Amino acid sequence: MSLPQHALQSLEINRVTQVRVLGDYCIHIVKNISQWKIGISSILANALGLGPFKDIFWSNEFEPGAPYRTTVRESLSEREILIATLSTGSVAFRDGINYIDTTRTMRCCRQDGLILKPSKPLTTNILLISDWTFNKGITQGELYSTKAMIKNQIFSIIFASSMERNYSLIPSMIGSSSSGLIYSLLWYFNDSLSTKYAFMGELNEWRFISQQRFYSLTINSDNIQMTIMVKGVPNELVDILVHNSKFESILHLICHFSDEKLQAPIIINSTNITRS
């Protein structure tokens, strides 16, 4: 793990783009010490303009032939991959040959391997940090937040794990505005605007919204139609969710990309949703 002085020196070395912010992964699987808690150290990395790197991880529970004297296991590989993806650093799975869980690992990227990540690193929410004062410096869980920015639209993400108490959050606490739509294991939401629709992003990825997938989002002058430009790679299928209160349901769209067409618009208005 990099010490603060190492991270600070990166300001003088433009080639440095990432910094490791956690200890060795082996203490997690061998000694059962929570090595995945990335939220605090990522604050410094983000302030320095660096991508926090969480170290390697296993995508499977057991790895036969692992070089440890006792049988070790990864109890929650989904959390490891999720943290690595939302960190904005490298996603470094370190499974043995033939033990990579491709279903889990491919949820972090496009079909060509490009990581689909938020616009800023996942960091501890200020509400949890301020609560240390009342608990003798002992954290009451891991409550993180981040966001993806597409044009002027904010798509917020909240992550919670190992919580010891309940917290009440409002969008302004994570840099969002006053209303939103909540969905999924993590909480993903964006403003529904006056048209009562909400773009919810990809169905099968750890992070539903990213600039690597959705590079343009425009709303017409009447504020009644949204056009979202989606990009992919040849032969890729992208599952997209859209919520519209008129239909009172979550709609599922599939975009298929060919060699000739690697970009596609999705048009959403108060009465219809179309794709090409």
C-alpha cells in the first residue's frame, strides 16, 4: 500500500495515474481482515487526481492450488469486484488458470474489456465520518457514494456494507438534487424531471451508468424529450432499463451493435421510448 508521501509525490510525476490505497489482499482471505474498505484512503487519492487501486481479488470463492498452508476462501467476491469497479482504478482479478468467474468479472466492462466506471472514485460519505465524533472514533459501517456525470445530468450511486446502525440520506448529501428514483442492490438514482421518466442504465453491469457507455445525453428545449447516445463494440448486446410513470413499469430495451454501427440513440419522451 502506498503511504501518503508516495501519493503526494505523484503531483510531480504526470505519468502516475493510480495509487494503491489498501493493504495486501491475502490478509483478507487468510486472516479474515476486511481489506476491501476503500472509502477513507480513496478521499486522498481523489483529491490528488489519482485512481484508487484496491489490489487484486479472487472472483471465485475457492482457488484450488493457492499457495497457502490452510484452506482459504473469498466469502463475497461480488463485493470485491464491485469495489474495484467503482474505485475508478484497475480491476485486477488474480484467479488461477481456469478459475476465473467470467460472468462476474465481465460485469465490470464492455465486451472489449474497457472498464465501465463512475466519474469519481467511491469514497466514504461525510455523514458517516462526522458520526465518528459520537462513537469514540469507531466507524459504524461502510457507507460510500459516487456519481456518473453525463453532460449536466448526475447519476448517483450509494454503497452500504457492514452497517452497525441506520442512516437517513437525502440526495443533497451526495451531491445530487432533491428528487430521484431508487433501484437495485446498490442504490442508483437520477432526477425524473418534469417528464416523469428516469434513465436507469445497463441491466447487467456493476455500475449502471458510465461515460464509457453513454457519451451524450441531451434534453430538448421544451424539456419533454431526452436523447441518449449509446456506444458499444461489434456483436455486443446492451440491456438498458428506463422507468416511465406513464407506463407504471420499468421498460427493458436491447441495443445490438454491428461492425457498421457502433453508436445508437435512445429517444425518451412522455409517451414513447424508441431505439435504433
